[in-house]
Amino acid sequence: MSWKDYFLLSQNWSFSWSVALLIFFGSYLIWFKPKGNKLTSFTAAFLLLFIMTASPVANLLQFGLHSVAMLQHVIILMVIPILIWAALPSALLKKQWLKPENKNRFVLLTWLTGSLGMWAAHFLSAAKISAESGLSICGIKAAPGSWVQEIPDAVLPVFLLLAGIIFLIPVYSKDKNLRLKPLGAVFYLFAACVSCSILGLWVAFSASSAGHAYAAPMLTTLRSPLSLNLQSDQELAGMIMWVPGCVLYVATSVHIALNWLQGEGQGAEELVAAEANSDLKNE
């Protein structure tokens, strides 16, 4: 099947996801009335979420492509939450929603939510693909009719989005009880980068774990617009999680470090005023 034929088929577009995302986007516009950079950020988040859940790109999962699942995980867990945090009003970010008695425990909880959520989503998606195809994915073998097939397809994207937003609370929240200092935020993101790298490496180098099974083309490639055998698909999945995922967190860490270094020579009052002016420009 050609890409043109694939994208023109109405069955490859999700009506339910499209409606849900339009309601989500409309509610944001009505509730927050964003302008400038905040509107741009949320629009970008909406478009990426639409591509990853409602478009024919998301429907490629039906062909058992683990690389598509990894791309979906990276975009929804890592990229979209950053755009959503950038789109939130400054007053909402500064409001003290939570007052944890132990900040360190709260930060550990948010880190585990993001990092372990990524691992959990990988294992669940790999198990679903294995149960549906009858093949071993990343060393995971699930029998047909396994309980993982009972998990609705919408659960993982929603779970990943919430996990990504929670993970970034210590990085982007302006509540002093929740936000990490710049060096702490850099270490926080670097630790997540290491977790991404380990998962990506494991996925990529476990591609040959099923032996000769990977020598044959994927069972569904006759209908798929992507011509990948199982080994190539799994190696690509590992590279997607390893390289883009880690680079994203590293780039965010560098941005935080540079902003911190640029502000080192300013007094406290000047820093507060500069931050306030920046918030007003982004509103």
C-alpha cells in the first residue's frame, strides 16, 4: 500500500480522538484566552498530539510497528508536556497548589512517574504487539488473548501525557516548594536522560534476541506503507528512544544552565523583575 492510499483511507483517521482533542483545545482557548508564545506553544502541542493519536501515523500501530510506538512515547511523554508547560499562564505556575512536607520525596515521586512510566509504557506496548503478532518483541513474548490486549488503545497515550506533565513539575513550576534549583533541575533531567539511554540501548540490542524469527519480513508489511522487517523495526525503536529522547532532556538542561549562568551576576530584585517582564511578554 502506498502512503497516498494509506492517508486517504478514512478508516485510518480516528474520529473519537479528533473530537476529544478539539474539545481539549477549545477548552484551553476559552478558559485561559492565551496570546503570543503561549498560544503558539499550545497549538504546537495540539498538532503533535493529533498526529500521534488521531492521524494515520498513529494507526501504523495496527501493523505491529514497535518503532511507531516508541515515536509516540517520545513525543507524548517528552515533547508535548514541555510545550504544555510553556503554554500555561504565569499565575497558574506561581500558585502554590501543593505544599509537600518533604520536597525531596515529592521530587523523587515525580521523577519515578516520568521515568518508570516510560519503561512501563514500553513493556505494555511491546507485550500488546507480541500478543497480536505472535512474535517476540524485545524479548517479550505474550500469548494471544493475553490480558494486555484488553487495555484500550487510548489508555497509554493519556497515561504518558499525564506522566510527562507530572515529571516536569519540579523543572517548570514556580512554586518554591516544588521547583528545583537550576543545578538540581539539570541533574534531574540528566538522570532521566540516562534512563532513556538504557531503555533505548536495551531495545536496540535485543533486536536479535528472537534469532531467525527476525529474518522474515513483518507479517503485516503487505498492507503497511512501511517496508521494515522485525529486526530493523526494533533497532529503529531503540534508536528513537535512545537518541532523540536523551537529546531533548540534554538540550533542556543546557537551556536551564545557560539561563542560570546569565543570571548569576544579577541581584535578587533584578532577577525577579526580569522574570516578571518575561512572563508579561509571553502572555
